[in-house]
Amino acid sequence: MNRPATFTELPHDPAMQAAGIAILLWASEPEAPHRLVTPFFHAAAAAAMDTPVEIYFTARSVQLLVPGVAAQLRASPHHDKTVYDALQEAVGHGARLLACTDALHAQGVDPQHLIPECRERGGAVQFMARAADLRWRTLVY
């Protein structure tokens, strides 16, 4: 009987391994909390596997970087973890958070008053540099 290979059974060729994962949060706004934890779970999983992870906050997703916003959101009323908990888990495994300066400005968010986990800026140019780099993988949420 054929069964899918588990992660540890997959062939591992370091030369074929991605240099990193760049995640773009585009349609991940506070108004849709049911879509917000998955990108952070994926980021945490990749970072836990020692893959560099960069999470780019664009458009309305920069609202998640305002203190208190992500801490009030849950993917489901049946889920104990907040969106902020999921974000912190990703950062705890090594994911880097980058806020788009233009998106911060467009949303009226003061770049000096973001959650402590986000101290870096990165927008379209930085994300597109990752997307154009064949060694990096990109995901858009």
C-alpha cells in the first residue's frame, strides 16, 4: 500500500533547500481574524526548521502591528490562542517582521508605536527582491 512520505522520510538535498521564506500579508486584515493565524503558523514551522523567514506587513495588515490589536483577535471563538500569540510564536522561532512604510502611512499608523517584535521596515522593493531571488520561496496571504 502506498502512503505519503513523512517529512523525515523526504529526500534531503541541502543544495536544493530554499535560502528562506518571504511571507507577504496582503489580504490579512483585522476584520478577517479567521485568516490571520495560518501565516504565522506557517512562519513558525519554517523558522523552527531553521529556515530564515521574513514576514512583510502591507496594506491593512500593518494594523496588526499596533499594540493591542492582534492581542484582541482570535481565529475562532473555539481557539484559545490570539493572533498575537501566533505572531509571537513565529518570532520566537526566528521569523523577522517587516512593516511597509507606505502602508503604515496610508493606514495612519505611527511607525514609532508598533509592537516590540517589529523594528524593521520592508516593503515592495524588499519583497520583490526576495520574489526575484530563485533561492527564496514566497507566500502571499
